[in-house]
Amino acid sequence: MIFADTSFLISLYGRDVNTPAAKELVSSRALPIHVTTVNDFEFSNALRLLVFRGKITPASLRTQISAYETDKAAGRVVQLPCDTNRIFLIAESLSAANTESGGHRAYDILQVAASLDAGAKEFWTFDGRQGSLAQAVGLLVGP
């Protein structure tokens, strides 16, 4: 099972330096990307923040969210149910073991915790610190 973080989703549905790599990886694999409501919230909030910062337009935000929702409806992105209490317990454990030495942000830890809770084997991210955390807990990190 492949789990993607927000940095990967932003690149996949938008246009940035990592977009070609994200699109290539998705097109080369037949498996769907798995997400949770943690991804949904952080993805839409990240897009809104990009609008605030003047990096994308409101129309681009709507287009990207629409493409994401279309992929969910088509099964290319699968939203998994999640137990947020359990995810926060896993996240607290990850934070206690890794944040002082690795400088991990809360939402990055939550994404890794959600992927572990879901039983993911792969974790796709363009965030180096988040990737190092995912790798440290046994996930195969891409791209």
C-alpha cells in the first residue's frame, strides 16, 4: 500500500519543481495512492495558504481540489477510514522518539502515523525530514 503526504499531493496536482517526478511515479505504478482525512485537510489548507502567499490563484486552488476529488471518485486515490485517537497516540510515540533529534513538524508526524496505522508499506514525499522519519519507522520512501 502506498501512502502519499501533502508535499507529494501538492506537486502531483499543481505545478512545481517536483511535478514531473510525481507524475512519472504515479504513471509508472498501477497501485492507487492512499490517503486519510489528515491528508484532505492538510492538502486543502496548503492550497489555501498558497493562495494567501500569491503562489497560486483561487481558480488554481479549485482546479487542484477538483482533480483530487475526481481521482478519489475514480479510485486512483483511496481515502481510508482512520481512528484519529489511535493516530494521535502513534504520533505522540513518534514525536517522543524522533522530534528532538530530527526536528519534525506535527503534521508531518501525523501523516507518518496515519500511514503506519493504515498499514502502508511505501510513503511518498518530497519533504526530506518527513522522509527520514518515515524511513526510520520502516517505510519505503519515494520518490
